[in-house]
Amino acid sequence: AENRLQQAMEMLQAVFDGIFDPLVLLNNEFKIQMMDKSAIAYYGISSYEEMVGNSCHRTFIGDLNPCEGCEKALYNLSDQPSTFERKGIFDPSRTERVVLYPIKGANGEITDLIVRISDITEKKKIERYIVQNEKMASLGILVSSIAHEINNPNSFVAFNVPILREYIDAMMPIIDDYAEKYPD
């Protein structure tokens, strides 16, 4: 039984380590149960075994209280994962998405949480770039529409000026004769 338990733990650790995002298994009091290699590298620790049983917020960031998003998620725990975004803990110029996956025990109550942290900085930059490009495209369409609305009457006037000139040139002798006969 001990051998099978050891194999199951090794397999669980292998599954955890196979995921590239940092993963931390916490109990419902935010005490560390297990971590993957990515989380060990992310938090800059040598081994997670010495962290087991300690609260994640005190161990990783030296804070007495859980992170703001984690704390809200803890109070609103449901069967569904909860997600929030935050500035990077170690690099505030980065943006992270944190997902808390609840794990139910045999009695149906949530006993543990898997925390997955994904760096979404590049995705956010691309989204901002796409939004900016869409704004510029919309502005281009608006400007071209306005230019079209202005150019239509201008084209009409420019097209008809030579015709008007011919009419005026044809009428000028008549007007000159009339002005000679009736100078008032």
C-alpha cells in the first residue's frame, strides 16, 4: 500500500510538472500542499517540501493576508473555477491571470484549491494593439467618408464651372448691349 501510495504521489507530481504554468495545490486555508517545477522556479525557491504546511501568502510574498484576488475568490468559492488578473507579484510590469480550481473532498465540500498562474502580458499587449488598430481603421473609414461627402459637391461645382463660364461668355454680349442702351 505504501509503495502504491508513493507511486500515486510520483504520478501526481509528474502530472503537475507536465504543466508549464506555475501550479500550487493549497488547502482551503491557503496552506501549501504541493507545487510543480514551474511554481518552484516562479517563486525562486529551491524545494517546495520545506514550504508544505505554510500559508502561500506568508511564504511567497511575506504578507499576513492572502492576495486580494485570492481572498475574494476564497469567500466566493463555488464548484466553478474563479479567475482574476493582477500585476505580477515579482514584476509589476507583467500581467498575470490567476485561476483557482476548487477540489471537493469525499463529503462534497471544497477541501483544496489548485492555483494556476499564467503570464498574460504579451496577450494583453496584442489585445491593446488590435484595439488600437481597430480604432485607427474606424478613424480611416470615418475620414474617407467625410472626404467623400465633401468631394461630391466640390466635384459637382468643378465639373459645372466650365459650363457656367460658357453661359456667362455667351450672355456677356447681351448684357453689354443692354447696359449701353440703359446705363441706369
